[in-house]
Amino acid sequence: MDIIEPWALVLGLVILVLCSGFFAMAETALMAANKYRLRQRAKRGSARAATTLWLLERTDKLLSLILIANTLVNALATALVTAVAIMYFGQDMSVILLATAALAFVLIVFAEISPKVVGATYPDTISLRSALALKAMIGVAKPVIWFVNLFAALVLRVFHVKLAGQIEQQRVSLEELRSIVLEGGNFVPQKHKSILLNLFDLETISVEDIMTPRAQIEALDLAVPAGQILQQLTTCYHNKLPVYEGEINRIVGILHVRKAVALLNAQEPLTAGHFRELLSEPYFIPQDTGVFAQLQYFQENRERLGIIVDEYGEVQGLVTLDDIIEEMIGEFTTSVPGAARSETFGWDANGECLLEGGTPLRDINKQLGLDFPLDGPKTLNGLMLEQLQEIPDAPISLRIGACVIEVIQVQNQSIKVCKLARHGAKQRR
């Protein structure tokens, strides 16, 4: 019997190890490949991307091929090393064990760990380059794969495990989409990323979170003299004003200020009736309406302004289409003098911040990086009153989470000004 040349044995062993490494690397790369990126490449006409998606849609066949091939290759490598050990050293068990251990080390390092690390590091590139070869192998080994999967399916059925084709394809959740955007890195500009994240938040907040509170609504009262109404029109800051009679809960319509401009030059004495003729129907919104749903309602009803009411029909505030847009892209409109804006405050050098009591908690959390609860009161004043359970009549401080809040001014049964200090910040003496 002729002895095989040593170089041929070594070459055969190297080829088997490389084949094992190829299958291990391809398996890891395909399981880690970005399907969304692959779909985009396939739409652009990439045959490799289309083939890769074809493989990923047949995970059972793909994994069967890789595992069958990898097992056969490793078994052949073990048999080859054992045969070489016996051929050159006889039936010495210690030599056979040493040869087997050496092969196990080589397979672990060069056919498992290293290839899988490479596959996990460059999943898309390796998936695209190996897809055509794997698809061809699936076609050649189709009878073997079918035979093996037949027994595998029986085992899975015993344990009531559904196969990939029997499982309804899961949709990406909002939280998963949020993670995708956050992990976009330099591929998504920061402003675009901020808009996308704000858009996701529209599903979780209601119009009550972004409304202009009742106390800050600029509105006209038809019960006052006409001259006073005209004076208010000449100094108003909005182009649409809610109009009520006597008290804010009796809203009778919405006045377009530009329609009322003609009344300024009227020769006849003005009455409430002149303004009433210019009113359009008010649009009321339940306070629990979601912001995203309200955006759709504004579009369907061709409205831009709505009056928010509670379950008793009392006015709670006002929301406009601009308010919703600002939630998505950031504030851009001119603010009313005296109104707090989320972009006008922040921590000073001493770790302190002076805020009005009407500042929304959502703006405080965003701007100052705090974590005040949002499932109860909507403003800093409401949060303080909830915690104190009374209206303070003297300066008082309390700690909420990592923030110390000091009441600075109380007026008209509400907290007007507070000073926030980060816990641990250096305080002034």
C-alpha cells in the first residue's frame, strides 16, 4: 500500500478547516445581516442581495445545509487526523488523543471563533459574497436536506415548536424603530433623527400635554363694550381668537382677526352682533385625544385650531396645528411675550434654573435632563401642589428625585416662580 505524501495530507486538512470556517462565517453573517439594507439593495437591482434575501426566507433549509456540511467536514478532518496518526505512529492511544486534541484546538480557533467574529463584524459583505455559493449548494443537496428536515420536523412537532413558515411575520414595534434611529449614527443627520424620535412620541402623548392652558388663552369677550373689543383686536398676538360670552366656558365661535379689520373703519356704532356675524364654528376636542390622532382629525376636518374640553364640557385649553408641528420639528413660531419656551432655560454655572410655575414638565425633562413623572400633573405648579398637598404661603423647598425645588413666588392660589437645583450642585451662600 502506497503511503500518501505528507504535503497532500496537510493540504487536505487545511482545505477541510477552511471549508469549516467558511460555513461558520457564512452562518453568523447571514443571521446578523441587515434585512432592511438588503431589501434596498435588491430594489436597486442587486442580484446578490436578492439571493441573500431568498436564503433568509428559507432559514430551515439554509441552516440544515450549513450544519450538515460543517458536521461532515469536521468529521472528515477528525478521520483524516486519526488515520495519519495511526499511519505514522501506529495504534498508540496517546498519540491519537494528542492529534485529536490538536485538531479540536485548530477547529475552535480557525474554524469557529475567528470566522464567526469576522462574520459578525462584516455581516452584509460576507452574506452577499457567500449567497450565490450557498444557494447552489442548497440546490445540489436538496434531497439530503429534505431527508434530514423530515426527521427534524418530527422532533419539533413533538415539542410543539412551530416552523418558520408557520409563524406570522412580526412587525417592527415603535421601540424597535426608535432603537434603529438611535443606532443610525452618522447615517442619519441629527436634526432628522430628532424629528423621527419626536414623531414616535406623538403616539404616547395627548393634546393635554401640548395645549395652551386655559389661563393663557387669548380670547375675546362679547359681553364687554365694543370699544374694548376693538382695542384688544389691535393689540392681539394671534390671527385667530376664541370668542365667548361672559365666561370662557361659553365659547360661541372663532374669529379670524383679518376679517375684523374692516370693522375698524366702520362708520356706524359697533355692537357685539357685528363681531358675531364674522364667527366660524368652534371645534372642540376631548382632552384625552392622542396628538397623532388629532393631527389626522385636523387634516380630515380641515381645521387648524381646537378648544380642549374635559368630561364636563369645561374648557381646559387650546391646541393648534402649529403646536403639533412644533412637537415634531421643534419650536419655530414667534412666542407671546411672557410665555415660557422650552428653548429659553437651562442650568446655570451653579447648577440652578429659575422657572415659571406654568412651565410644562415635558419641556423641563427635555431641556434639563430630568425625569419628573408625566402621568399626573402637566406643569411644575401642578407637580408642586400635588407633592405639598396645599398652597404654600411661605418659601419652601422639597426634593423630587435628583432635583431640589424651591418655591420663590406664590400668587393667585398658584406657584408662580420656582428655583430648581441639581442635587449635589454647589449652592450659593
